[in-house]
Amino acid sequence: MKQKKSLVAILAYIAAAIFVVNGICKILNILPDFDFMEKMNFSKPGSHNQTAAIIVGILEIAGAIGLTLQSSRATVSFLLILLVVGAIGSEIGAGFQITKVLLPAAVFVLLAAIAYYDNMIAAEEEEEAIEHRFDNAK
């Protein structure tokens, strides 16, 4: 079980690093060439819609912090999955290009693995605690 916890922690830190970098880029308006950001005027400095990019950046950084905390990891990874689904949908809406959908799709799979295995570890720990209480009651 300790190996599973370590693996989930490593995956969570990788995902957190991705979200911190992405969030900082959005907040500081250092956006790579995203077609959907151009079409929605998110990437133009001083535009009204730049606020949306800043909000998403803040959410990504907050999510990254949540991923590093074991107690909130599963919930935060599920919420970040919703954010990533939005990113995938935006990329598809801007004109489907497989190369621009691959990174969000890979992050989606990473977050899904974190949520699944974190929940599995929590269930195993709860089962062991119940067995321990049952054995002590005898």
C-alpha cells in the first residue's frame, strides 16, 4: 500500500506542476498559441475577456495546491477533470487538431488515475481500520 501511496503522490505532483505552469502563463498572459483563446479574445492584453483567462489560471493554481494535499486529492482531481474537459471542448470547438488535444487528454488520463487510485487507497485503509476494530472487539 505504501508503494501505491507514493505512486499517487508522484502523479499528483506531476499534475500539480503542469497546472501551476499553465496557471501562471494564463495569469501573466504568457499564453502559447491557442486558437480557442484567440477566437474568444482571451489572449488580448487589456481585453474584457482576459479576466476569464486569469480566473482559469487562479483555479488551476488552486487545484495544484489541492493536489498536493492528500486529504483533498481525489476531490480536487475530479474538479480539475471538469476544467480539462472544458479545455478539450474548447480546442475541439476551435477546429479539431489532434496535436492540440493530446496534452489536455493526457492530463485528463493523469487526473483520472489520481482520483481512481486515491479512492482505492482510501477504501483499502478504511477496510483495514474496520478489520482492526473488529479484531480488537473479540
